[in-house]
Amino acid sequence: MKIVLSKDRMAIEREQDVVPFRNRVKEYAVKIGMSLVNQTKLITAASELVRNMLKYANGGTVLIEVLSQGRDSGIRLVFTDKGPGIKDISLAMKDGFSTGKSLGIGLPGTKRLVNEFDIKSTVGEGTTVSIIKWKNG
Amino acid sequence: MDRIPILRMGRLLLVTIQIDLYDRLATNLETDLVQMVNKTEAKGVLIDISALSIVDSFMGRILGNIGSMSKIMDAETVVVGMQPAVAITLIELGLELKGVHTALNVERGMELLKEKIGNYDEDLSDEDEDSTE
């Protein structure tokens, strides 16, 4: 069972918010004693998702949670935006696919960096992406 | 506006990225570097990223762009000092940093650049010697 130990919320509105957001995620990762490699993976994944949110939805909010499950602890990040939504999620999760001008590695690449990845989207309403990185995952 | 300094050393340009770049800073660096390559007729660009704690797909694209743009301006680009955790993350993310050369540290990067562009210092001194003979 996953127990939420702490919650923190951060609004992302401009590209200048990206670096402070990454630093905040790093603080939590350091606090639970996550290894440097896992920290780097988590922060990179967070950076990809927050960029997507800015690019396609002009921003949104991120919920940062410290989780505990048995002996392991981890970080959950929930990215919520009120953007246009994603029409075909399975297509968006494919390597090399992008509607923007990017490399199209964002979503599938991000999924590879974390332990749990969940995406829900409704066209016209917005997208929610939730990721979990365990300390020892 | 904030800018990343670009140092000129002979026909090489040196850039040390000391802070986590936000997007504007990164795109500025891209255009500044290409203009500097043109202005100084540099043959090589060395970018030290040892202080970068993460490289995401955006930053990876910027580095790749700098490499390709410099290439068509006849200059080679070497990225040096990548942290091991960053390398692991980049490959899992699916970024291979094509188009740029990489080296472990600044010293090796300089050697690699000199190899790539020919040892211009010697060439120059040779010419000098020839002309005085």
C-alpha cells in the first residue's frame, strides 16, 4: 500500500519555472536519500513532462508527493493541465512520434526513466500524467 | 540579458556551462556560438557540461544543433565532462547526441579537437619557418 507522507504543489506557467521546479524535485529526492542516478532519471523525466505541459497546454500544476510503500520510499509527481488533450495516447507513447517539432522521445523516453507511469487525457479538457520513482527502483 | 560566455583560444571556442540552463539561455547560446564561429573563423568548439546535473531532450537537441550548425560552418564540436548519471539517463531516454563528438574531460577534448582539425599551431609555425628561410 502506498502511503503519502507529504504533499507539495507547484504552478508552472512560464519556461522560467522549469529550473526552480527541477530544483524542488531534487530537494525531495535528496531528502529521501535517492541515489544520484535515480535522482537524475527522475529530474530528467520531470523536466520532459513539464516542458510538454508548457508547450502543448501553456502550463499547469504539478503535485509533488513523498510516498512510502513497505520499506521503500519514493516520489510521485502528478502533472495536470487544462490543455487540448491527447487524441491517441498509444500513438503519443510511440518512439519517434511528435505533433510538435521535437524529437518525439518525450513520453516514451520519460516512461523508461521511471518505475510507474500513468497518463489520462480527454480531448478538450486536459491531460494528467502521473509518475513514480522509487528510491531503490 | 543573461548570456553564457564564449572564450576564444586561438582557433578554438570554449564554453563552460556552469548553471542549469533555462530555455532562453540555451537558445541564445546556440545562436551566439554560430555567430562566433563565423566571426572568429573558429575551427573547433569545446563545450564543458561537467556542471550540468541533467540533460533533457531539449538540452540534447541544443547540443546537437550546435554540433550540426558548426559542422556546416566547417568547425568541429566536442562536448566534454558529462557526468555518468547524465550519460545513463540520456541513453535510457533515447538520446544519442549524434553529430557531436564527446570526450571525458577538457584535456582529452582539446586533444580530440586538435586531431580533428589538424595541429594548426604547428602548421602556422612551419609556415613561419618556411618564410624566414
